[in-house]
Amino acid sequence: MLSAQCTDVLVNKVTPALFAAYPTPESMVDAAQEHLQELVKRTNFFRNKSKNMLASAIRIRDVFAGEVPRNMEDLISLPGVARKTANCVLGTAFGIKVGVVVDTHVGRIARRMGFTKAVEPVAVERDLVKIFAQEDWVYLSHSWIDHGRAVCTARTAKCSGCFMAEICPRRVDGRMA
């Protein structure tokens, strides 16, 4: 929820205090939205994110008996949760591989490698799940996110340090085309 329109670095800075204060959805149910806002205020749209976190915690308690849902349909019924977040929770927390997490890094690498021409994340995901084995979807997401942060960055791809450089269709004579 926090990653929307926000850098991973910033999300990783605010989550320790958030999780220390509210380690479970149940512990968040009675939180004051103002306190949640204070904890996540460095992220963009912090008011809406805090509102969604609180509403999701209440919905998890009231509709899902205090348990985070373990399927796509129920997860995306939570305020502030879309496919990217649901795929991340299902794959990483529960080992349930129903799709590929498509963030800006995954989308960029998929387009650069020629696996998709799509820009919209759901369309990128649709293309990737046709190509890669389901057993690899969680690893693919995490490894491409890491690769996109460190090597195949938006501004300057570091092709000389890329393990996929020899098969990358965008690499021409040692540089990105």
C-alpha cells in the first residue's frame, strides 16, 4: 500500500516504525488515523494511505475473521490494495503464485527485453505470465525489481554489469539503444 507513487527507499524507512507500532491488522484496528498519518507522512498521499490501512485493518477483522485473505479477489477488496500489492502478499507471504508483481522496474525490464510492449501493469503481467513458468513468478518479480534498482535503472542502464546483456535486444555495441 505504501509503495504507490513512492520510492522503495522511502517505504523502507517508514515501515520499521509502522510495524513496531502495529505488527498485525488487529493491532491497527483501533489506531487513530492521525497517528498512522504521522508514521507514514514521508510517503506521497500519506493521508489516503493511512485511511486505507485503517479501513483494510477493520475489513480484515470484520469480514475475514482477523486473517489476511489468501486469494486475489478478497485481497483486492481491501481499500488501497490492487493487483501489484495482492500478488506481492500472496507470493511472498503465502507462497501462492497467482501472478507477477509488476512495478516500475519490472515493467521497464519487460519492455527493454522485448517481453511486452504494454505500459499498463495488468497488461504487462498478462504478457509475462504467458512466457514464464508459474513456479518462477515470485522469483522473477523480486529479481527483476532488484535488477531494476541496481543495474537496469530508468536513467542509465549499466549494461556492462548486466547478466542479461548478451541477450538484451536493447543493447547495441555495449550501450543501450
